[in-house]
Amino acid sequence: MSTAHDHQPATPGLTTIPFGPQHPVLPEPLHFDLTLEDEKVVDAVPQIGYIHRGLELLVEKRDFADYVHVAERVCGICSFMHGMGYSEAIESIMSVAVPDRARWLRTFWCELERSHSHLMWLGLAADAFGFENLFMATWRAREIILDVAEETAGGRVIYGSCIVGGVSTNPDDEALRRCAKELGKVRAEVGRLAEVFVGDPTVRSRLEGVGVLSRERAYALGAVGPMLRASGVEYDMRKKGYEAYPELDFSPMVETAGDSMARAKVRIREIAESLRLVAEISQRIPGGPVSVPVKGLPSGEAWIRIEQPRGEALYFVRANGKKNPERFRLRTPTFANVPAMVEAMKGEQLADVPTIVLTIDPCISCTER
């Protein structure tokens, strides 16, 4: 196994040190080899594959309908969206028209996931700065969202409600409206917590002007999600139109500073917007069935793009008329954001690297699927 000493650069005055995969601030095992000039980061080389699990290969050994449950387990934070992205690909190949109510329920659960994912990030960021009370208050609010997911979908982490052809769970309209009313209290609480976080002098000193990524570089490096929108690029796959999003009125959250604080503000604003969308869906959701029979076996290939909490995810499925698809490939938003993250680190102090990493909200279990 190679060590940091094996990679010592020949240039005098430069030092290479390992960062991760275990680090007190990192929520997941991310690993970099950092090249430093004194305390300044000159370069960062990501090391991918520490927890690779081979989930994509399992598609060759699972029935196309059953693989939805494997896709959900790519990540526990955006599990429903992974299952939905795979299901949309199979539905595209088989020309399956999902019922309207199922489309709206899928959107309902997507926005629940977006809000609790961002709340989890906010809590971890608060913990990284030593704000234990803020960390616990943020996760207490998140627990209410998870309770709503459990009541409406049946699960708190892995929902298990998405199937090829629709959804398997059909909460009644009254339950949806009751849950949305409860989430209204969460939205107000999150607003108060966000003011504490964004307005704190310590947080501002560690985030403002740190890890700046210009609009041009963010676009050129293929950044996605809050990482891209914080640099002033209004790009959100939900506006491209899938599930019930074409029928909902919302705008992507955009900041222009491109620094770590801007990325934090985008996520905080998206929490409130997602909870607002959940409330709107609960009032407007149509009636009818939530699934359709899926007959035959898939044959063909499809690309699907959706907006996960961390950004755009791409799903590719190829099937050959058998019960087990031939290929499944997933490009996650964290994978897409790694080049932009490396760019944001360059020229910054070593002490700022953990907070820069946190502001892309890395999900390594998604990346090393």
C-alpha cells in the first residue's frame, strides 16, 4: 500500500500529506493526497474506491423489478430518488405511463428527502464548528420529516415505496395534509436555526471568501446542484420536467458569491422551498390509482436525469429482453463535484480544507457504488 511518503513531490518546499479517509469533520470516508506549500494547498488528488461495493454489477443477477430495492440502497439519504431514477429508466424502455397520483407522490417523497438531506448537512456543519446545541436542534427538526416519511411511505430511511410502474404505498389525502401542516412548523423552526448559523461571526469568518469557485470554472468543471447554483448558474434538473415538477411553480435557489457561505445559503433556502412544495403537493394531489401493471420484459436502453439533494444524477440502463438487465450505470452528483471541489481547495489554507469539503455535502457511498 502506498503512503504519503511515496508521493513526496520533487519540487523543493512542497509536502504531500494524506487527508482522510478518517477525519473528525468528515461524515464519510473521503480521501485526498494534499500537496502543500507551507500551509497553503497547491494541489489535491482524490483517491476513490475505499468502500466500493459493486452494486451496479448486481443488476445482471436480479430481476428488473426487484433491482429497484438494490438501487435504493446505493445511499440511505437519497434512497428513494435512486430507486425512482432506476424505475424511470425501466419505464422509459418499456413505455410505461405512470399514473398521475403516483407521479405526485413520488415528487412529495423526493422533496421530503431533499429537505431532510439538507437538514442533516446543516447539523453536520454546525457540529464541525462546535455548535452542539445547533446540531441537536437541527436533527430534532429532521426527525419530524423522517416521521412524515414513515407515516406516508412506510420507511424512515429506505422507503421501499417506489416500484416500476408507480408506487406501492397510497397514503390518503387527509394524512398528506396533516403531515404538511406539521412540516409547516418545521419550516418556521429551520428559518430560526438558519439565522443562528448564517449570522454567527465564527461561521462567517470560516465560510465567507473561502473556497471560491467562479461561475466560469463551476460550469467548465461540470459542477452540479448547490455547488453550481452557488456560483450563479441557474441549473436545476427539476425545471427540465419529470414526475409532477412541470405542474409546480418554483424557482431554483441561486447565489452569486461562489464561496463556502454561498453554498450553505443555497442549501438552507432549498430546505424551506422543499417544505413549501410538500405543502402544495398535499393540497393539489390528484386521485386515482398509484400503479399500473407492467407486462413483458425490458428491451432497449435509456438515460434518465434527476435532481438529487446534492445535484444532478444520471441513470443508464440497458436491457436485452431478459428478466435481468444487461447494464446499470449511475453517475452521482458527488462524483461530478469532485473536480470543482479540488479547484475550490487550491490556494486555501490546510485548516479550511474540511469546511470546503463539507460545503459540497459529499456522499461517498453514492460515489463508490
